[in-house]
Amino acid sequence: MVSSGQDETTPNDGRPARAAAVTLAVALVVLTAGLGYVDGTGLFAPLNWVDTGFFPTFATSPAWGTVVFLPLLVAGGALLCHRALRSLTPGTPGRWAFWGAWSALVLAAFGAKLVYTLLLLVIAGPHGLHVWPTVGAVLAACGLSAAKYGFFGLLAAGPAAAAYSISAWRGRRRAGGGERTATDPPAGAPAPLWSPVLFVLGAIVADKAAETIFGWVAVDTGFPPVIGVVGAFFLTLFLWRRLGARLTGIARVALWATTCGASGLGFLLQWLRDALFNGFGGGLFPLIGALVHVGVGVLAGVVTCAAGLCWSAVSARTPAGRIAGALRARAAGSRRVEIAAIILAIVAALLPYLPWPGGSTTYAVPTAASADAGGLLPLTIDRGGDPVIADSSGRQVLLRGVNVNQLVDYGQRDPASPTVMPLAEDDYARMAGDWGFNVQRLNLSWSALEPSRGVFDRAYIARVRAAVDQAAKHGIYTVLDMHQDTYSKYVTATPGTTCRSGAEPEFGNDGAPQWATLTNGAKGCGFMGRDLSPNVQQAFTNLYADTDDLGAEFARAWGVLATEFAADTAVAGYDLLNEPGPGNAPGITSGVLLGRLYQQIITSIRAAEAGAYHHLIFFEPSILWSGMGFDATPPVGFSDDPALVFSPHLYNESITMDQGLGVTLTTIEHGYELARRAADAYDVPLWSGEWGWFGDLDKVRGRYDRFLARQNTDLLGSAVWVWKKSCGDPQTGADSPSSGSLNPLACPSRSPMPNPAFLQPALSQAYPRAVPGRLTSLSSSPTGVDLSLTGDGTGSLDVWVPGATAPTVTSTGLTGLTVSQGPDGGWRLTANASGAYSLTARG
């Protein structure tokens, strides 16, 4: 950023700095190779898999990381380390060499990730990317990469600092002394006058960038992170003053690196502030929160440095700049000026600033149900407060139901065992009467819809139509979900595949047709789960990069489906892609490019609905959210469609990766909190499309109760996994005694089994299907009928109550209350409200 004011010569012979730089480079190579082997997913390592090859042979090859990111990281880290440490005066303690090496590595990791990311975007092409959301997401991803190397880089900075100290000691011995000596240090280099203002600029940019794909961190969404700004500023100022007395010659790199490193650590105060107001979240989540906050701080430091360089360049060449420089020189070191600048910075940080550009607030919807919708009103989003799902009469709607996978085209392990159960109207009668569900998430397969490119199976579309109509007859909405697991059933490992340690041959489940499964020869070896196989992630990367127009064709398939249901109000909306894989460069493929794919699909759907009803759009983060309880998400602003719904799968304390290690990274309750924060960043409603537990359900009864209690507290809906599951479903273990699901079968006999006694009462608990205006509180018992709710608005109330006996009901603010038995079973409570109201039901 600035020079220390000393000349560009140094009494240092450079050997200690060279020793440190070489050591850092060697340590980075060893560290990266080790991470690349231990972490075959590529989530933490820069290289996804050793067996993907070290040199790219096709455009979307993950080996670009080997030839671009890795050399930039190693060479850049070593060069910055050398230039920073060469600036130190002889006799400087080793702790300053450690700080310099570590800070240089953090800065190098940011730059390497930025160049690598830009290359990936060039390969994918810019078409369809929204500029500012993309810029923000890219910068945030680079900040996180720098933070990761800030953590792992401790293992490289330590040896580098040791090498510096040993070389310096040897130099003193060669000079004939052995004693530690130092030249008289020059006066400390104070922070430039413009630093507080630029820190605010850096913090605003970093905060908005982080909000694009890490909205769940809640880095003070709504205003810049003041505590992080102050913490970063004072830590940087302290280090500048201490370091300035030990710098000589090439000081600029040392100050750049110091700014980025100190700003990253300073933003940990923001993490502590968030914990005081929102809690750490339990489990091991504080580690993740700290890592991302450091990444935001590093980004703030990078932006500060970049702005400082630009300001220096401009001010040196303009009359106003020369005047400002003279004033700065006179004010340098003035405590009063520094305090005034800090106060100005805090005031500026509290000023509101513009959000990402958005579109209109809502779509027009028809006022009546379509002829084939069974009276189900069209759904929309009510933005009369926090956005919620509502119907065309102005009532808030809670969609609570189940996934139905009986139309999925699964890979078949055993030719004698069917992969799905038949789907009939009786299924919907039972969903409505026994369980009280009012929505099905109907899982579909692209491979069945478009088995050959450009050829759509009308018979399959007719089966989908029949399922939608049958559900509507029983008062059940449908969310059409384009399902996939392992991308496709065509990723099964070829016979004789040899996998690396910790991996095993993959079996393809469901999703894309064979012609759309482009794996470029990557191995089918699952590591840490079925979804993180090289061929699966390569297939996703090709879809996101629109290789061979795959993204455009997938969007076209959605348009064909949307044309069929354009006027059907029984269709709640479209879930664009189930649990999309992270691809070969998580953060970019699973964020930026996934968002572009979603926008392609939304554009196709809206074109198909032209002149008709515009349905809700449910969009998901990558499967890592299901596996970890958080993830980078499509950038805020990836689409300006006003009917979006954020739909992560809340499997916390269920099938998340941490449970396999016997620890909890994200609790059930904090999983809800993170999902809510992300939805708030998008300014859209929240709805979880999948959740549940498996195996011996009696052992996790308490977790069911906690999940359902939090769902009521947050006034949300969801769809549990799954209605029926066959013994031949590839997700049923070969040796499993049961298929699982709400209608379990004994395997391999396929005879019906009973569920645990608690399950149906818990899932069929009383709840409001639709309420006038807004619901303000809700509680319901998972063991019997004990419902309490309050709300405020005008219109009709519709409540589901289970059981064979009519409940006892009390209410205030309601008129025309009726209690009637549902056509399929259970009870429906209806009433009218005009203002505040409350209702209790006991049974």
C-alpha cells in the first residue's frame, strides 16, 4: 500500500528470506499433496483427486487446478514471502518472520484462487451470468480459500519462519559474532490517513460479497460489520506501528500482507458479536463460522489494499491529490486526526447502502382454482412482511407433506427386485386422511422425461399428470421435483474398476439420461459418500458449464413439463434440481454456475407459462447442504424472479457427514437458523423439501420431536422422506432388513412392516393448512391433539386435526367455526377472521 519511507536498499543479504521462501514452497507442495490425498472430495484441497490426472486434456478438466492454482499458490506464496521477509531489519525476532510468511501465504492463496476462478468462468462462458452477483460470489469464494490456507498455512509458515531464523543465525556466525544484533530501527511507519475510510469501503464490499453465497453466516446482513471494521483496523494499525520499526527497503509487500492477514483476524470480533446475539449454534459449527468470518476479513483487507493502490496512483497525478498528500503528511501520527477518522468510518459504516438489484415484488395470480385442481387455490408469495407462501385469497399456507418417489427411473441392482412401488389414488387418500398431508414433492427423472435428446416421452408426462390430478382430488398440492442422486443411473463403475484407499466403486442411482451424462472418462469411485465420485462431479461440471448445450437442453426439458401444467393451480411449483452436486470447483460450480443453470431453467419455465399462471420456483443449494448443514449457495441476485423459494434439505443430526464420525457439526436447531438466514439474504420464503431419519427410528425419537417443534416455532412447512420405498431401490442397502419409508417393507420378502408407534402421531400432528393474513405463533403436540395458534388477518381459516374423535375447540376473534370430518379421515376446522384471532384444539 505505502512505502515505509526508507530507501529501497537493505543491509540484509537476502539469504534468510530466500531460505524462508524455499521452505515455504516445499512445505506448500507437501501440504497440498497430502490434502489432495486425504481429502478426495476437493472441498478443502485444491486438487480434487490424484487419479483425475495432473494435466488437463479437456476444457472442464479438474486438472486445471494442478497447472494453474497450485503453481500460483506455491510460486506466489514463496515470492511474496521472500519480498516481505527481506524487508525485515537484521536481528528481527522469528515471530515477525512467521507473521510475514503466514500473511504472504494468505494473500497468495487469494490471488491464486481468483486467477483459477476467472479461468473456470472463461471456460464456462459468461453468457447468463449476472455481473454484480457473480463478482460478489467470486470474491467471497476467494476470501474463503484464503481463510482455508490461513488455517492450513500455519503448517507451512512455521517451517518458513524457522528457516529464516536459522539462516539469520548462521549469517551472524559467518559475520564473526554469534550474538543477536540489530541496526537502530527507523521511526515507526504510521498508518496512512486514508486507511480508516478505505477499511470501511473494504468491509462494505466484503460484507455484500459474503452475503451473496454465504448469507447463512449472517455477517450483519443489512449494514456493514462495524465491529469487524474496528477490530481489523486497530489490529492492523498495531501491527503497522510495530512492524514499521523493523522494515527497511521493500516494505510495501509486507504492509499489503499485514493488512490482509490482520483484517482477517480482526473480523473474528464480528464472529464473537454474532455469537453473543445468535449463539454459536452448538456442535462444531463455531469452527465453520470462524473460518468464513476470517475469509470476509481477508477480502476486506484485499479490497482496502486495492483501493489504496488506486488512490495512490490517482492522488500522485492530480492537483487535488497532491494537496491531499501534503495534508496527509502533516497529519501523519496525529492522534486527534486518527480518532476523527475512526469516528467518521464508524458513522459511514452505519449508513444504509443499496441491496442487489431486484425485480418486481410479485406475479399476478388467478383468483380461482383451475378446473382440475380440486379447489386448490394458486400459490404465490406474500411480501406484506417477511416473505411467506400464500394463496390467492391472501392466506398464509403451510405446505406439510411427503416425498413420493414412485415415478423415479432408478438404476436396478437386482433385476428380480423392482426399484419402485406402484403409485395409485389410494396412496393420496391415505396421505390426506391418515397423515393430514397437503403437499407431495413428486420426484421425477430427466432420463424418463427425455430418454433421447429432443424426444420427450408423452406416456411419462401422462403418468405425472395422473399423479398430480389424483393428489388434487384429495386436497394435496404437488411440487414437481426434477430428482437426481449421483447425477444419473449411468455412472455405475465399470467392472474391474480399482479405487484409491477410502473409496469404493460407485453405483448409479437416478437422474439424467445417458446421452446427458458426460464424465470424460473420470473414475466411478465414491469417496465419503456416493455423491462425491469423480465421474459424478465431472458430469455436474459439464452440466453447469453448458458443455454440448446440456444446460440449455435441461432447461428445455423443464419448459416442456411446465407447458403441461402452466394453468394447473394444484401444482404448487417446480423444484429445479434435487441436491445438485458441488462439481469440480465448489463455490464456483456449486454457486455461480449452478445459479446460472437455475436462471436458464427459470427463463424456459416462464416462457412456457406465458399468458398463464406463474408457479413458485423452489431452488436448492448443493448436496453439501444436506451433507453438512450449510454450503455456498447460488448468488443472491442470480435471478430477479419474484416467486423464488429457498429449499434446502434439513438433514442435520441425520445423514450428515459428521454423524458418521460420531460428532455434530450443525444441530437441528441451528440448521433451521442457518436456512432461515440464507432465505432472508435472498428475501424469499423457506421450505425444506427433504428431511428425516433412517434405521432404528425409536433411537432418534427425540430428534423427530425437536425437528417438528422447531418447524412449528418457525411457522414452516416441509416434506419428509419418503412415502414408499422398494427393496429394489438402489438406496436400500443390499443387506438391509427393511426398505424404510412411511410404509416400510421387510426385505427381501417385500411384506409390509409396522412403523414405530410414535411416527404417525408425530408426523400427522394438528396444524393449520391455511390461515387468514399471517400466522404469529404455533405449537402442536407430536403425541396427541394439543394445538394452539394465533394469527392476524382477514379471511378463512383451515386447520387439520387427526384422530377418530372430534376435538374440543376454543377460539377468539373467529366466527362461523365448524368442525367436520374430512372425506378421507381426520377433521377439518374452518372459521372466518377479521383481525387478530386465536384457536386451540384438544383431543
